[in-house]
Amino acid sequence: MSSQPITTAWPYEVLYRFLTIVGATVDVIPQSTAVLPERHAAVCRGCDASYTYAVGVSHDLKKWAQAHSETCRALPRPTA
């Protein structure tokens, strides 16, 4: 099995990105609000599952993103 490098740029707000087994991504992004300015979330771009953490990018947030990316089989959403 060969792999091809990913050559597209990440969206500006993406801090971390995990590739799922079928090519979608799980992105860690800021979701700041007036009440929670340090809030971040991991969002699957295939199945829309998400995990939100109230303060910063925690180890648990990245751990959830990686674990989800290793098991999610939802195909990436079309871009057009």
C-alpha cells in the first residue's frame, strides 16, 4: 500500500488535524465565546461527531480526536 502526501493547505483556524482511515479529517479548532474565550473543539469532517473542551487544547481533546480518526469510516464531505 502506498501513501500520497497531502498537499492542500489547512484552513486558517485548524490547530491540529488527524486523518481518518477513509480520508476525512478530524480538526481541532478554537470555538471561543465571550463566556469561554479559551474553548476548543475537535470536529470530524466526515460524520460531524465532536468533542468540546472548555479551556485550551487539552490532552483529552487531542486524544479524542486521534481515537476518533482511527475508527471513523464516514467519507469526507464533498467540497463542491
